Amino acid sequence: MKPEFGLEFVTCNLCESDKVLPFMTATDWFSQDDGQFSIVKCKECGLIYVNPRPHPDHMNLYYGEKYYTHGKAKTRETVSRRQQSAGLKKIAKSALLAHVQKDNNSQNKILNQMTGAVLLALFRNKIISRQRWGLVGKKGTLLDVGCGNGSFILGIHNDWLLDGKIKGVGTDIDSAAVDEAKNNEIDASIADSGTLPYQDRSFDIITMKHSLEHMHNPLKTLREAWRVTKDGGYIIIEVPNIESLGPRLFRDKWSAIDAPRHLYHFNPATLSLLVSKAGFDIEDIYKWKGSYKRDLTLKNLNKEWEKRNFSRLQKILLNKAYSIGLILIELIYRGGAISIRARKN
Ligand SMILES: [Zn+2]
């Protein structure tokens, strides 16, 4: 494959300006074909994007069977084993909700508060996400755009916090990923995010978990999402945060640069502007703890050290140092990813 094959120049997806500043030159570490891509920053609005970039028709050349969304979602066997401890989960859930909602009327107030605090510490990210995304106690239909192998929907269906009251379906442009989702009995279909096969106002919730950065036209995707959202429904988007420490420390080795598969790089400001322009009203924006897929960042660093012919000892020492460094960053730093919740009013 020729890395320069089928490249196209585009204007800014957010403000249509063609005035840009260079932001970074990024190697395609995943494909290992030495392809290099130019990432630019819009002079007018600050949106960061790959330009020139592969044409949508040729994009499949840059994914491949090993891309992580093609992997197996959690199997049904795992799910049924989880269901065996349903009683325990029920107790855990009531304790947790009592803690989070500061329920002082419960008979087991102190026990609930203590158990809840432990659970919150153990499952912090998951619990915060379910709460912040308004999913706890919610009943309705959910569409996951860019569902990959369906693991997010499967997680929602079997989540001990959610009682299975949310019915999710998914779309993805990638047929291999959709096949894998179907294997897990997820109602998934192959569809372009800019032309979704659903009637207006079909869904209570739309989710885009780490998919918007892959889209060729994020604004069109969001407008289409707005069309299929019910009045009063909402959208949840989660993307890597280009303003975080990762790209400053590791440049194009940061796992979320992932050129050219990640075509857009958002910060809280540019993501908010884009979501608002599509018609949604922003309700919540949140920065996630963690450095975003640290294993993949380390893998990319290793590929560079390999290229630079570092000795075996050098590589071992660097791996140890970076592993510890990345774990420390994850413990103390907030902001590797951002999520937004926005409503269609
Ligand atoms: Zn712009």
C-alpha cells in the first residue's frame, strides 16, 4: 500500500476556513508502512485535523483486521456468569445509589454509605460515566453511532447499574465490526454516520464513544444524530482530548494521535462549538482521568526506538521508565479524554 494513495485536501469542518497552521507531522505507527500525515490547526476556530487525508473510499486500507474495534466483544458466556451473582449486585447497587444520592432515609444508612464509598472507589470511571450520562434509572432506546464490535451496547444491556431498561442498537461503516457485533446478538447495521437508516426522532439517547474523531464529516454526523434524536432526547460523545498531556509528552506516539484513522482532534472548546452548531444544547462537559490507552502509546514508542536502533538494554530501561511514568500520569492527571452531554430541545 502506498501511504499517499488517494489523499484529499479539505477545509475546516467547523468554520469552513482554509487558513491553517501546522500542528504536527504524524507517523502511521499502526500500519507500519512509514506513512506520514500532516495535522493542521484552523487559524480561525482552532479545530485540529489531518489535512490532506485519505479519501473515505480508501480509508479501509488504513484499518486492517488487527484494529482494536475488530476484536471480540465480551461473550455471552461471560455475561451469563455475571448474571449468576445478580443478588449480590442488587445489594451493591442499592448501597452505591444511596451513597451517590446521599440518601439519608435508608435504614442501613451507615453501612450503605461505607459500602457505597468502597464501590465508588473501585469502579469510579464506570459509575461516574453512568451517572453523568443520565443512564441510571433511564428507560428507552439508544443508538451507538460507530458501534465497532458492539461492546459498549453489550455493556449497557448487561450493566448491573442499569437494570437492562435501555435497549441499544448500533451502526458502523465497517462490515467486519458489524459482523462481530451481530455475533454477540447486537442489532447492528452497516451505515454511514452521515446517512443513518432511521426515521426522524427515533431515539432517546445517541452515543458516540471514541468514534467522532474517525468521521470524515463530524458536523454532518452530528446533524444526522440530531435528526434521529427524539425531542428532549440527548447525545453523549466521548473523544480523546488534544489539549491533554499525552500529545505534549509523546507527540505523535500518543495513542490517540493514531494518524490517519483519527481524522479530527478535539478540545473542550472545539467539541462544544461543533455540537452546538449541529443544534444540541450542551449540558455537561467532563475531563476523564487517565492518559488514554497507555499500552498503545508504549507500543508506538517502542516502534520508534526500534527504528532508531536502540540497544536491547536501552530499550529495557526505557520501557521500565516509561511504564512507571505512564502509570503515574494516569493516577494524578485528569483529561486524557473528554465527554459531552447535549440535549435536543
Ligand atoms: Zn475552523
